[in-house]
Amino acid sequence: MVDFPAPDSERYMVLVNPRAAGGQPAALRRRIGGAMAARGVPFDIIETSTPEEALTVVRTAALRGYRAVVAAGGDGTIALALRGTAGTTTPVGILPFGTGNQLALNFGIPLSLEEAVRVAVEGATERIDLGRIGDERFALIAGAGLDASVMAETTSEMKSRLGVLAYFYAGLKSVVTAKPISYRIVADDQEIEVQAVMVLLANAGLLGAGSLPMEVQVAPKTSFQDGLLDVAVFAPRHLPDMAAMLWKVALKRYTGDDRMIFLQARKVLVESDPPVAAQVDGEPRGVTPIEAEIDPLAGRILVPRNA
């Protein structure tokens, strides 16, 4: 068990994913420690070995009254920090050291360590919605089908070797072999049955390609403060269909195409026959069914202050 000092309300707890930044935690701790010290604030750096331990550390930090929990890692680490602080007044700062850094993109967090630390120390606290599946909360997207298969096939070794291109490599393989299956989706009082390859449940729905100049908003009305999940259903009939749909979404042309369905709801049930892989904020999470709901303004994020 981690031995916490007695914190005051200005102390920061930095949660470090030891697999981040190429799996060199000692060097990462030194870099983060130097950047935090340069800001002249008290802090503790804690490295955890399992998600369960990390969640306990975050929850304890919130209870002990730390100024903020600063998550150093990828989207999974940041989502875990948001899960552990959900429903409390403790905000989460983001130091993006992941492969995709999608949450940093959605909340305007700089990729530079020094600038990200500046936001964590000097930024404004923004209240955000969180999605919830059982007792697990998510900030970005949960999904079933093609996207979850891509996450499952993208190994840690591939991400270390190829960076964000690892997702494109796994995605190309999955797209070629993807076959539509039967989904039943219940979104509040709306129910649809559809043949599709992918269903996304988006809270904050801006996706980027790392260092590549590409950003896609997966649904027309995604917002992390509207109290709703955005349901995006993609039903291409073949590979050219998939390419055409992705191009339309990239151009924000969401209407006039029966291969794409968009809904909004507070509660969503996704069933499929047969069951397919599921993911939550980029981490594999078993198979369908998925039953999710929105937890309005349950999370707090430190974001850049307006000029």
C-alpha cells in the first residue's frame, strides 16, 4: 500500500503509468519531477503496477484532499484518474504520454510536458460528463465491433515500435475482414435493429491521429457537457463504403447517408448477434452487450485558461 504524506490543499499527486514514454519510468519520473519543481508547487509522484492499485491511489488522494490528481500516461491512465475522482471536487490534470492522447486533444492539453504541467498547475477546472458502464466510467468513447477489434489487435509492442501508426496497421487488417452483424440498440425510448460493423457511444467525440494532421468528430453533436451520449452506428456494405463514410465524417457531412445512424440518449443498450468485442476509452472490455448511461458533470478536468 502506498504511504501518503499528510497533504495540504495545494499539494499535487502525480500518478505515473510505468509503461508510458517507452517504458522507462525512472527517466519519466525525473522529467516530470523537474517540470513540477520548476512550477514551485509541492507534489508526490506515485508509480503503480496495476490498474486496481492505481484506482486505489487516486481514490485515496481525493479523500486526503490533494489539490489535484495529475495523470501521466495514455488515455487509459487518464480515464482511470477520472474514474477514481468522479463525484468529488478533485480535478484531474493531464500529462499526455500515450500513443493516441485522444483526451488531451479533446480538452486542449498541449503535448509538451512543460506546457502540460503548466496547465495542470495553473489551468481552470472544467466540469465534464462521464459515461458509465457498471461501476466503470469513461470520458471519451466506448464501442463495439470494428473499433474494439482494432484496440484488441494493437499490442503494446506494436504501439512502442510504431506509435500511432500501430492503430492504422491493425485497423487496415480489421477493415478488410469486417463483416456486418445484427445489432439491437435501445437509446432511451428509441429502438433500432441494424446490420452494422461498429457502434460507438461517444461522450467527447473528437479523434485525432497523433502527430498526423487529422482530426475527426465521430458524431455531429458530441459534447462533454450536454448530459447525453452520442450513438454512432456505421454500416458499410464493403471496403469502398467504409472509405466513403470515413471521408464524409472527416468533412462533417453526417446527413443523407443510410450507412450512418446518429442518436443521442441518456441511457443506451447495445446487443449483438453474435457477441462482438467491446472497448472503453481504448481498452478492451470483454464483449457485448454494453449497457451505458451518462453521469452528468461527474468529472473535473484542468484545462487551459482562456487568454
